Amino acid sequence: MNSAEVAGFTIAPGTGVLSAIPGSPFPAGNTPIQAIVDPTGQFLYVSNLNDSMGGISAYTIDPASGALTAVAGSPFPTQVNFPGPSKMAIGGGGAFLYVSMSGTVNANHGVSAFMIDSSSGALTQITGSPFPTGNDPQGIASDSAGKFLYTANLQDNTVSAFTIDSSSGSLTAVAGSPFSTASVPSALGIDPANEFLYVGESGSNGLEGFTIDATSGALTAISGSPFASGGDVTGVTVARP
């Protein structure tokens, strides 16, 4: 059911027990699909898939209670066809928010990009946004250095790759992009060392791996890839000791 809300909890030290934050759940837009916190822990953003203007809800996080307060001007429109916002990633060291714009009823095929106001959390659309991707981008990921951005393009079996301008946040397609995948890509994960990109796919392939060129951001398939997972992969998390 679409409650158009975001639930918040405190975590008890030592036990991990969850308790609802006072005021939770907090109002969001139509069909909130993902929430993401900026690296400073000050702001939370929610993509509202079925919002008529493709709105992104933005909140400040109370450092003591965890309660959410809507940022002035929220929700911020992506101004794309309905439906719209799917998954999000933060790049450029926390300065920019990127939103994959899905859409099967009306094609979007792009990434909406915003500059994050470091004081208020407000979003300003970056010049040139939305930036074109492959067909129906779903998964999206940025390396921890904030240099590169990738989208999993569900309907044409590709991954789009971009470099991120460190000043403006604008995206430039990497040479050779989009890169073909073995099956239907829906989720992305980048390892903490920024060496490898893994693509969660539908069908028997499961999980496909690529090396990331540290200079250009280009992708090269890993030997032995794709790796069987036993089923469809809808989410990817990469950890290193």
C-alpha cells in the first residue's frame, strides 16, 4: 500500500532494538520508493515514483531526536514524464544528488541532477539536467570518490557511465558508454575501493562484474563474469574487510 510516508526509528545501543521516532511516520509524496541520507547526516531525500512532477522530498534530520522537518521548497520537481524518480545516488563528495528517471508508460531515459545546498539541504537543478541514459534507468551508483556515476538501464541491457564535473555536477558520458550487460540489469553496487562495479540482473546470469578504470571510469568485464546467483538480483551491496 502507498502510505506516502517515511517511517523513522531510533536504534538502541548494544541491542539494536528499534523504537519509533516521535512524529513518525513523516509525510512524503506519492509512492516513495527510496530514501537516502547525505554524507554529513544532516539531510534525507526521498524519491516519489508516482508524483505528478517527479518530486523529491527533502528533510533536515534533527541530530538529537532523528525527527524530520521538510526543507523549504520541498518536494523539488524533476520535471519529467510520469512516472519518474526511481533510485538515487549522491556524488561529488556529497555535493550533488542524482536521480534515475524510470518510465515505461512515458519514456524518461535520463538522470536528473541537483546541487545540494550545504546549509539548508535545498535542491537546485543542475544545468543540462536531465542527462540522457539508456532505456528505463533503474539502479544508480556513484563511486565513493565522487568521480563517476553509473545507471542500470533495464530495457536495453546496458550500463551508462559518466564522469562527474567536480564544480558543476554536470555529467559527461564515458567513452564507450553505454556498456552492454549479459541480461536485464536492475541494481548496481560499487566496492569500497572503487575498483569493481557489480550489476544485479534478472534471469540465470544473476550478478555481472566489471573493473572500473580509475582514470576514465570505463568498464571492462571481469574474467568469469557473469556469476550465477540462483535467481534474480534486485539489490547489490559490496563489502570489503
